[in-house]
Amino acid sequence: MGYGKSWTEKVQIRLTYISSQETAIQADAFRVKREFYSTAKRMFLICKA
């Protein structure tokens, strides 16, 4: 039964790794989007002025 336990632990570690990667990707996308919006707002203000 020790083998089965190690297999489930490996799967658990894998799922944790995947979810942490997805969280990092989402945070990165959010940051890029925020930078894009702030840049667009700045350009809009410059064009308006």
C-alpha cells in the first residue's frame, strides 16, 4: 500500500503545482491588463490636451 500512497501524493503535488502556475498566469495577465489601461489612459489624456 506504500506505493499507492506515494502515487496519490505525486498526483496531489502535481495538482498543487498546476494550480499555482495558473494563479501566476492569471496574476500576470491582470498586471499586463492594468498596465495597458493606465498607458491607454495616459495616451488619451495627452491626445486630449
